[in-house]
Amino acid sequence: MKNYHFFLLLLLGTQLKAQICFEESKMFFSGTRPNTPLTADFNRDGYADIALTHFDYSGFSISFGNSTGNFSLDSSYHLNLSGSIPGLILSKDFNRDGFIDLATVDELGKIYIHLGNGDGTFLTEVSSIPGFYPSGLCSADFNGDSIPDIAVSSNAPANNINIYFGNDSGGFKASQQYSVEQWPQDIITLDINRDGKMDLISANGGGGTGKVVTFLMGNGDGSFYPGQKITTEDSPTKLLGSDFNSDGWPDLGILTKKKILILNSSSNGGFLPTDTIPVMNQIISMIANDFNGDKKNDLVVTQKDSNYISVYLGNGNGYFSDSLNFKVANLLGDLCSADFNNDGKLDIALTRGRNYFTGDVRILLNCTSTGIENVIDKTGITIYPNPSSNQFFIESLTTNNKLLQLFDLSGKLLITQNYTDKTMLDATILIEGIYLLCIKSTNGVIYRKLLVAR
């Protein structure tokens, strides 16, 4: 007898929902082509601010927030170096003076440390980085001296991760360099094996053997040794560390061109495959946090050529709901989250994307009701039976003309058909497994997972 427990668990694990909503977006102007938003209270007034790098004038800007979720462009910093285009940014107190500092990295291989004055203004110190085209940036104390260090991945002229050790003045020196698989795209730092020493994870999106996620295990003295490798079906592009299964340890999210892979951490120092979330378009940005107040981390993503943010609600064991989509005017780019209007709920900030010259940044305020409540599916769409062996029935409370598209987990379009209030989807031609149903109407786009089991 065939075993479908895994497929049933994956499907049923995505059905737990709690109410969530976001208000129509507010917008503020922040130069042109802003990207990689980062949020913190830079001027220490109790309100979340936003820092953005800019492709037009090779610098970054700071916009101060207030209690209403509104922002204004208050200061900008030009690096004034020919061809210098910062694309990576992180915040840390590098010189341990109690003020938030910034680090930016440009495509020519330079790192800029911007020491904060505590009032939202910054100084700049420049250090050199060997190599070009940095692709990932993260920070942690790698050598155990309680001072933040920096790791930068670079994919030209070689595929390396460079470690820079910090000092008390906010300066850095290069000390370690490690080769990784082809074309590193992103790096994050986590304590993978729970030994109290920070490790590194690299997403390598090159061709051939480069479609892997590699681990560098920290010794606690600033040195690393090779660890586990995870092979992915298509190129991994971004990584995310968050506690998806509520056990107190960070789990791993891997973004590829066609999927989000969720892996729960294990006590033996590795990760176990848990959920697979198919996506329609390549993901631009993804964040994790508890957006509906149920103490379980959720996912929010933006996708290429899409006017929707997609929210996947976590159920606390590493599985996620089908996507809940919120329409936003204009195409979307990078995102970050914070409680921008101080109402106790996490909001979202989005840029339009680095390929667009307009400088608008949009704020989506979280209007989710407090507490955990059963969600009323405002889409009015019912799918039954699910799982099914041969056919699915899709019913809608509205009479809007709709388009059904069924995809497999590789993103291949299998079925396209129209329907109004009720239709049958023939699954007899499909093999057993999980599929993604896309329902398009004048009200928006909805995604549902379907399971064919016989």
C-alpha cells in the first residue's frame, strides 16, 4: 500500500489560518531608485526609521518616522566615488558606543562603515575589500571578542567569503578568506549546530554543481571549516533564518527561482526538509515575522513583475498557509518590517525596485484584529474534495469571470480553463503529488495547493 502521509501532512499543515489584513499603502518620496530598506530607530526618538541605499547618486538616505506611520526624507549621504553603487546594507553597533551604525558594500569591492552619532546622522570610514561584485553581507561576533565582525561574499574574480574582524573604533581588518561553490548569491549567519559559535550559510546559484547551499562551521576563534551541503533543484538566490517551528532555534528558508524551501533545524546540527512553497514568479525579497499576533512566524514576499505582496501564515511547526495576496499600486521591490505607527502590530515597507527611477516607498499598515480568530475567507472560494483522486470542484460566491491555471512544483503550466461560479477540474491526467492552483479574477489573484492522491 502506498504511503501518502507526507503529502497529507504537507497539505493539511498549510491550512491553519488566522485573520490578517493590511491597509491601503501610504507613500513617501526618498530620492530615486531606492532599494534594500533597513529599519531601526536611528535618532532614538522611539519611532522606527528607514535607511535605503540609492542607485542614482551612489549613497544612502535616512527617513525618520513618526507615530502615524508617515515618513520624510531627512538626510542623504553621497559616497562621491566614481562608479560606486551600494547594494548591500546592514545595521550594527560596530564601535560599541550605544549608537546604531551602518555598513554598506558597493559593486566595486569597497565596504563603507558609517558610524552613528545617535541623532540620525552618520560619519563614514572606508576600507578595501578584495574582489568585485559582493553578493551577500552579514555580521556577527565570529572570533569571540564581543566585537561585531563582518562577512562578505563575492563572486568575481573568485567565489569567496571574506571575514573582516572589527575593533573597538569601528574599523575592520581582513583576516580570513574561504572558497565556496560557484556564484554565491547570499550569505547569512546562524548557530547551526547549537554550540554557541556563529556559523555561515552560503546560497550558491551557479550552474552545474553550483546549485547548492553550503555551510561554514565556526570554531569560535574566527576560523571556519566546511560543513553540510544542501543540493537544490534550481538555483538558490536568497536565505532567511527564523524560528519557523517555535522550538527556540533558528530554522532555514531557502529561496530558489521557483520555490521557497523550509527546513527545520535538528538537535544534531543539521536541517530537515519540512515545507515546500511554490511561487509563480522569481522572488525579489522575503521577510519573516509574526504579522498576525499568534506567536508564530509568518512569511511575506514580493515577486518579480507582480503588484501583490504574498503573505504565508505559519502554523508553528514549519508549515505555512496558502498565499494571501494584497494588491499594491506599482511593481514591488525590496521590503522590511517594523511597527511604524506604534500600535503593537508589525507593518511593511516596500520599495518599487532598483530598475524603476521613481523614488516612492510604500508603507502597508497592519490592520489585523488582535488575538487569534478564525478567518472568514472573503474570497468566497471553496475547493473540494482536497485531496482528490480524479477531480476537484471549485465554487465561488461571486459571478465574476475567473481564470484557472494549474502548475506543478517546477512552475510548469499544466491546465488553463475559465469558470464563473462553479466548475470541475479534471485531475485524471495528473500524477500523484502537490500542485499549485492559481485563480485570477477582477478581485485579484488567489493561490491554493491541491493534492492528487490515489
